[in-house]
Amino acid sequence: MEENMKLATVEDTVEYRLFLVPDEPRDPEQHKEILQKYIERIMIQFAPMLLPYIWQNQPFNLKYKPEKGGVPAHMFGITKFGDNIEDEWFIVYIIKQITKEFPELVARIEDNDGEFLLIEAADFLPKWLDADNSANRVFFYRGELCIIPVPRQRGAVSWLPTTPPTIPQALSIISTHSEKILASESIRAAVNRRIKGYPGKIQASLHRAHCFLPAGIAAVLKQQPRLVAAGVQAFYLRDPIDLRACRVFKTFLPETRVMTSVTFTKCLYAQLMQQRFMPDRRSGYRLPPPSHPQYRAHELGMKLAHGFEILCSRSSPHSSDSKKSPVTTSPLWAGFLDSLKKNDYFKGLIEGSAQYQERLEIAKNYFQLSVNCPESSLAISPGEEILTLLQTLPFDIEELKKEANLPPEDDDQWLDLSPDQLDQLLQEAAGKKEPEPISKEEENYNLTQVSKSMKAFISKVSSHKGAELPREPSEAPITFDADSFLNYFDKILGPRPDESDSDDLGEEDFECLDSDDDLDFETQEPGEEASIKGTLNDLKSYMSQMDRELAHTSIGKSFTTQKQVESLSQTTSNNSDEEDSGAGGSAVVPVDVDLNLVSNILESYSSQAGLAGPASNLLQSMGVQLPDNTDLRPTSKPIG
């Protein structure tokens, strides 16, 4: 009955803090009052942007945080964004705009991964900046990203600490040297590219679909559209205990179902659509055959009904005091409503109309939860809110069934992206331009570029942090001296057994590893130099003997040699085999390294069948774009 059961996992969260720029000492109570006023002003001013947004798990929120552990009192918020990463970046946009609108505020934001803003701009970070020294260095101030640098030399800049700064130190630096700590243009561009398009991007993230839902859920979602997220999450993260409550529905009976339009985020819609689920026969929910024109609406409604039933089974009605003190009596309500009207929240609707009243009720709920009493609102569970709304909302099932003028559904073709479309989206997310189409003149692709790029990559120096990809062709390649390399190893391995019985290296032996001055043969004693050259000759002899032994094995025949390449255009493959079989005593023919390299890369690229893989990822990161895979067999013409 149940397939693709998904268990609850640790949710991803983002934390954000807003500090006042230090100007003069304040009494703690006075500071608290000022910060609480800022919270009210922020939540009211940004209400037109926050109201229509459907959050995956938790909304943007702010509360007062007292001074603790050397961190001054500030405004603090934490949001679980779960599977919808766009929630996190929307919060980044909000924080950036807050510091722009309120220039006396400094903001800091991080998530489970730490400084995720630096991760986004990883390709443009300075060498000195890493995870070990990035604490308390990244802030938003006056709408711009700031990074407090590390002085190149201890004490070189009096106002820069050599260790990661404390929050008070960071705030003092930002207030006095803001123009000197502005992040580089490339870093700021990487972050700005990620939040580009907001707030208009909010509408593009929504998806409207028809659902065959119980009337109670339809009425609740009209009043509070954001509760659709809680319903989807309850169904998506269901467990066997939750499903027991859905064997027989007690709150949302199937016979009360009506056709209605529901607004999801694309993430929520995808979560609901991709789950395969068959309801319990005892529940009363039945699905029409898949060929039915409204099968999808029935399936979506059935899944959403299960989610809402699970939420209500966990809760009891919440005893709210909102009836005793309506939000309209608050002294902040008039300014809040005026802000909504100035930002065209009501979309020109006639005051008193049904649609106007729906939007007004949504605004009242936001005001109650986020402005009037934000501390108590966090304790209300979605199930409690749904049950309370069901008790207070008047709705007529028959009237809801008669509603026929539903808005059209959105196209969900974005769920089935082609590989090309997916690749384009990934490139746009990474800030890369779409590659230009390959012209006819470029069809004869120069494979020498592949070989040169790979050699340039291998010649780069790597560390425990990874390898650097070649970017600038003008960079001089790193040379490799085989003789010096052997000499280096001779120092590490020490004298031969007949010269010493000890395997231990003295401290002075390790000290020489830090210097490159001793790697020149000119500094060696004559006897030591002869010993090293003798070792090198022995090594070359061993390598030649190994080449002769492996030449006629399956390993040797797996490589293309220069002799084979030259004979391909003159003889048939049969003659070539006979020539190889009778060459037992002949000299070993050198392997064509370039041709083997390119052949293996093309073979790996071909096996990817147009999908992402190691060959294409490595080549694209080096700036090499291979053409479409039409015929990737290597030609007989040698490379170079």
C-alpha cells in the first residue's frame, strides 16, 4: 500500500543577526526597547514582500536576543528551510535590503555549513581566507557585503586583529573603516547573482494547480495559503504512526470534497507529485483511473488531505486571545495597513469585496503572528491553527461546490526537464553563460587542445586542499627535474644498508626538506653525485626491462604506440597484428602519450551518453567544450 516512504531528517537552518552600529553606551533596558522598535519597523516595512511568500517550514522572524558571552544584544532569527534552498537566499535578499533601508544596522548570516556566502563565492576568494579564520569576518552593511581582512604582517595595520575578531571588534571596525573592508567586486557579484530577481522572483517560484479537496481544507487555505506547506510536509515526512490517523478520517471527510485552486511553491508541488501513494480502503478516498481528465486533481487533493489530517491528529484547538483583543485595536495596525496600501498589496480591489476581505484576513494573521505578539506565535503548531480556523471560519460546502470560475492551472512541464534544459539551468545557477553553438568551421575539432589542457592541469601544484585548474594561458608551466627528484628521494631514504644500520632520520635530515637549495647536482660531492647517477641508470634499466616484458601482454597491447599509428594508413589491421606478434626481440616502440590520453578521454566522454561525468566535468572546468557526441572514435592521424 505504501511506497517511497520518506523518514524525517535533520532540517537545514539559517541564522541571521542584526546589530546596531556602536555609537554611544546605552542602558540595557533602553537598548532592548530600541531593538524591539526596530523589529516592529522591519516587519511592518517588509510585510508587502513577506505576506505573499509561502515558506517551506518556517517564516522569516526576528526577536530580541539579550547580551551573552561577549555578544552584544541584537535582533535574532532562525529559519528552517529544509529542501527549499530558495528560502535561504530569499532571506539573504531580505537581510541585504534591511541593512540598505536601515544604515545603522549591521547583519550577519550563516547556516549549517557556516559561511555559505563565502562558499557561493569560493572561486573568487583571496588565498588567505579559509574556514579556519573566517569567523566574524563576513557582514552586510548598508546593503553591501563586507569582509574584514587579515593583516599581512602582525601589527602592520593597527585596527585589524591578527586573530578572528570578536563581534564587538567587528562592529567597531565596520563603523570606522567600512570603505576599506568592502568585499571585492567579484565576490559581491557572485552573491548578488544568486539573489538576482527578488522580489519579482517570488511569483516565478509559485505553482497553481487544481485540487479535489475536503471543503474544510479549501476554506482554511483561502484564509491562510501558507498552511499548504505544513500539509505537504506532514504528508511527505509521514511515518506508520501518522498513517494510523488516516485509516478513518475524522476531520476532513472525503464526501465533503470540492474542486478548488491551490497555490504551492514549485518545491512543495514537486514533493507532492513525486510521491507514489495509495490510500487505505477504510479511509473512503478513491481515485479515478489514470486516464480520467481530473485524475491529477484527485491525486493531489487526496495526498494533501492526508497531510492535513495528520496535522490535526497531532493537535487540539488553540485557545487564542485574538477575539478578546482584535489586532485592529493595536496602535501599530494603522501604520501597518497604510504600508500595505502604499505597496499595492490589495491590487486595486474594492474595499469590502470578498477578495479584499480575504487579503485583509491574511494581513491580520501576519500582523498578529509577526508584529503584535511574535514571541507567543512560535508556540502555535500548524495543526492547532487549522483546528482553530475550522471552528471560527464560516463556510458552506454547497456554495464551494458551485464555484466554477477557477483560475487556470500552471503548466508543470518544468518537472520533466531535458538534459539540455537542466544543463542550462545549472550553468545559470553557477553564473556561466550559455556556450555558443559550434559552427561548421569548428566541427573539425582540434583535439590538441584537450591534450594541452590536460598537461597544463597535471603540471599544476596541488595541496591537501585540492588542485588548481589552469585558467590563465600566460602562466608559466611548472617544470619537473627528474634528476633533482631522485636526489630529493635519496636524501629522504638515507644511506644504503651497508653504510648504516639505522632506519631513523635525524632532525637535520628533516630540516633539509624545507629547502630547495640542495637539489642541484653542483652542490653534491663527487662520490655522492656518482652514486646518484648510478641509481638513476639502474632505475632506467629496470624500467626498460619492464617495458620489454609488458610490451606483448594484454596491458602493453592496450596502448597505442607510435609504430601502430604510422602503420594504420599503410597496412591492414591483420598485417599489423602479424607484425606485432613477430616482434618479440625487437626494440620497444614508444607509446604515443597524447593519442592515448585523448582516446581515453573521448571514450569516457562517449560512455557518459550526454550526461554529466568525470570527463566532461574536468574538461569544462578547464575551459574545453567538446562538441556533440556524433562519432568520437579517434582518427588515425597522430596528435601534434
